[in-house]
Amino acid sequence: MRFLPKANPLYEKISASNIVIPDVLAKLGHGGFTGYLSHVAGGYEFYCIFAVGKLICAASSDGERDKSGFEALVQLFDKVLSVGGEINVYRMTTDLAMCAHAMIAGTRLFNGDQVRQIDIKGILNRLKVEGIQGAVHFYTPQRSALIFYKDGTPIGFYHDQSSAIESSPREAQVVAALPGACVTICTTQPVEELMQYDLLQMLNLAKLWETAQSRKVTSRQKEESRVAKAASLPASQLLRGLVDDLEEVASAYLSRAGREMVANRISEGGGAALLCDGSSREQFLCLLESDARAADDQARIDEMIGLMRSEIVSRLAV
């Protein structure tokens, strides 16, 4: 997850399932809000930054691909409607909102470099000389600390044990000196330039929300149709289709040999009905895993078995 200050909360841990996101964003905009909103759901995270009511950036990540602007908001709506999650809103000054923009959507001068391998004093002096706007993030797996910059001058400090924006760099220096500490440095434009961009004015969020709701309804209808279709199949036909799917998965990871392994283990176990019994099913997967590792121990066997287990549970649940 991104590390942003949580020093001045407006809302924390609000269930996203209980609110209409476009209404929340519009309310923050009309109220001249400055700060950020975050949404977290499983491995997904979303952030948007406001400056005096203007939505100056939005960014999201699902662990596979980062998105920004329009795409990030569309993904936010889909995630809220499908999995819920939590909403948090934190106030900031406009200068800190500018620094948060740098961290979310700015340019990265350094990105995860180890502090001990670079001239950090020289780099911080460069930030001063060039008069940058942005933030410096020092971190290890256990600790994080931020230095916020405006016109090349530090304007505040924050770390993972802070309850407020601080005026002393001491804790940032402590984190930077830890073994294996890394640094990310982000820059952006002055806040006056950032405020010329407002997603609330550029996009019809209410329409995007309606479209996301329609996608959810369509997806649910398709799933209900699939379940109904599967439930109407004779048990033997359903199991035969499941075995075919398992053979396809094995073939994707181990080619023809994988397909044959599945067929052989199903036959030795007395037929596809073994998949309906929990202990027999796990024995089948265990034996198949052994066969697969013996055939190719470099293949992604854990992933293959996991996909098969999910497919079996999903198909038999109907």
C-alpha cells in the first residue's frame, strides 16, 4: 500500500458498500475539501487527491496494473460494487496535498534505491537547488518516514508512528539509517498548476456509476444463468465437463503429459465421482501434484493445483 499521512482524519474505515461514491466525491468537491480519499479492498487500493475542492488526480492498483484518471475511477466503482471495502478520508493543507500528488501521480527521481548506495546528502541538496515540490520516502519492510518539500525546502515530516505532521527530521533520519533502507523521491508541479486540472469537471461520475451498476447486474445475470445451466445438467455430464476442464488446465502447464496424468488418476480413483468426495478429491490432487513434479519440477505446479482446486469447488457448488 501507498504510505500517506493519516494525521487529520475526516472519516476512517467507512464501509464502501453503504455509500454512493460519486455523491461522496461531489460533496468533497462542493465543500472545498483539501486532502485525500483512499479505498482499500483486499489487494486493491485507490487514492484520489483534492485541492480546494478540485479533484487533481486519481490512481489505483490491483497488484497487476496501475491505473490513473478515468480508468482508476471506473475501476474504483467496479470494486466498490463487487467487493465493498473501506473508505478513508484525511484532511491536508494545500501544500501537503501537492506533496501527496507527487507521491501518487508525480515523477519519480528515485524509485526504491538503497540509501547506502546513493549520495543521499547530495541528492537532498539537489532538491533544494532545483526548488522542487514533492516528497522523499525512506522505508524498510517495518518502518516508513516522509519528508515533504515545497520550493526545495522541507515543510514537514511524517512517519509510521506519527499522530501529526512534525517539524523535526529526526525520525526520518533514523529510518534512512536503518540497514537496507530504501528511498523513493517524487516531484510534481506547484499546487496552482495542479488545480487547473479537475476530474470532477471533466468526467460525468454519476453516469460512470450508473454504467458500473449496469455491468454488475449483467455480470450477476450471466453468473445466475451459468449456475442454472450447470444445475440442469445430469450429474454425469457435469462431472465429465469438470474432468475436461481439469485436463485443459494440466495441459496448459504440462502439455499432453498433463492431460494424460489427469485422465489416469481419475481412472485409477474409480471415475469422476471421486471429485464429489472431499478426501478422495484431495488424494487425487496430491497424487497429481506428485506426478506433475516428477515430470517437470520447474513448472508452476502449486499454481496449477490451486487453479484445479478452485475450479472443482466452483463447479460442484452448483
